[in-house]
Amino acid sequence: MKQTFLSIGECMVEMAPTASGDYHLGFAGDTLNTAWYARQTLAPHWDVAYFTAVGQDAISLRMTDFIGNASIRTDLIRRLPDRTVGLYLIQLDNGERSFAYWRSDSAARKLATDLAALREALSTASLIFFSGITLAILSPGDRQALLDAIAEARGAGATVAFDPNLRPRLWEDPDTMRTAIMAAAAVSDILLPSFEDEAAAFGDTAPDDTARRYADCGAGLVVVKNGADEMIALDKGQTIRFTPAPVTGIVDTTAAGDSFNAAFLAAYLERTDLAQAIRAGAELAAKVISKRGALVD
């Protein structure tokens, strides 16, 4: 019987630098990246679907075709007549990336305005995945509507995974960001934060602090990503520590966390040992950061 991995968020046009210095047009975004890698790593009995909103223009059609061609279901995507899709440009400095964004007219900002469509999509999911960026692009009212609908789906039996993916400049102010992130954690079963972001936003002094703060919200499992340094997982009170193998030849760190999320969840959902699931995530992330762009073979 098919089970559905449903990812919710914003897919954008990606302009990624090539080795020649030109830019390549592609499509990416944190939750789409995780869905893309999940499709490559999940067992065949899992279906992968994406929930967002796009426009009805040519670039929106090209985007949905791209998603569909990756064997990710697009039938849940809303198509709005008066909107288009956002765009971002990657800038690299010794493998570390920064971004420039154009997303004010992004249809994804309206992904939660149709509650019937949202609830219908969530009702199909065995695993619901969303991120702090998903929350950040929404109006306060739509943000709460999304969290309420996710809580309802969780109550009906869905497992919820959340990556805080903290991007302060997307938010009205730091307090609003922190409040929304903790509200999302409270409706989630699995938390996948990154320690560097959490330390900056919440003042955590160690990955253990991050893990305990989210566990106190009720999350059964917290896996704290920590770049090349030691990671920590807090699983129903039990702590597991993992240090990833060193990575050489880093080209582009875009989608490192997104690909980790996908491979980790794919392994964990198949009842793989937790330490092995963390290793699977770290190994895929290591491969991804050795190539350019968010989505690599």
C-alpha cells in the first residue's frame, strides 16, 4: 500500500553559477529540495507529493513540469491566475553560498489561503514535511491556518517533520520568528534544526541546548545538524552523538541540510537504526556539497 511523503513550501527559479561564471536556470527551494532527494532515496512503496501555489504563466508551467518529471506528484499544487513564482540567485565564496531573492509576487505566499485545498492535501499524507521558510513567507493569519491544519492532520495519524531553517531577514522581527518556530515545533514529531542558525536566533550554546529546547515542546525526536562537527539526536530522552566523516572538495553547500533531511527521513521511515539513518543523511549531504546547485545527480 502506498504511503505519501508530502512536502509543503515554496519552489523558486534558481539561478546557479556555473564553472564558467555564467548562470544556469533551474528550480529549487528548501522543501522542494527535500522532496526531490526523498524521491531518490525512499522505498518504492512511498509516494512523494508537493504542495505549494504557482502562477499560470509559462515559467510556472515549466516549474510544475520539472517537479512532475522528477516523479513528484503535482496534482495538489494550486495554480493562481494573478501570481507568478519567485526567483533567487546563488553567490559563492569558497563554497559558501549567499542568496539574492526576488519573491514579492510569489504565488507560494498564498499556499494556505484555500483551507479546503490545504486540508485535502494534508489528509493524504503519511509524513508531512515543512520548514521555517514555509512559515516565513505567509501572512500571520495564513501561518496560523497552516499550523492548525497540520495539527489536525497529526491528530488524525500523520507524522510531522519540521526543519526550522531560520532565515531572519524573511521575518517581520526576531521575536515573531522565534514565536512561530516554537509554535511549529509544538505540532511536530520530528525536529531537524541546524545548530549554527539556532545559536544565532535563540542563544543556544551547544547542540544539546537546541535538542532539549525542542524536546520540551513535545517532539519525540530532535536531530541537530552541525555542519562538519558533532551532531546530536535526542530520541525520547536518549541521546545519540554522531560525527560525520570529513568532506574534501566542497564546491557548493546549497541544499546540504535539505538533502540530509531527505536521506535521514527516508531511512528513519523504513525503521532503520537511528544512528544509521543519521549516517545516511550525512553521506548524502557530503555528495551534494561536492557539486554545484541545489539538485545534483
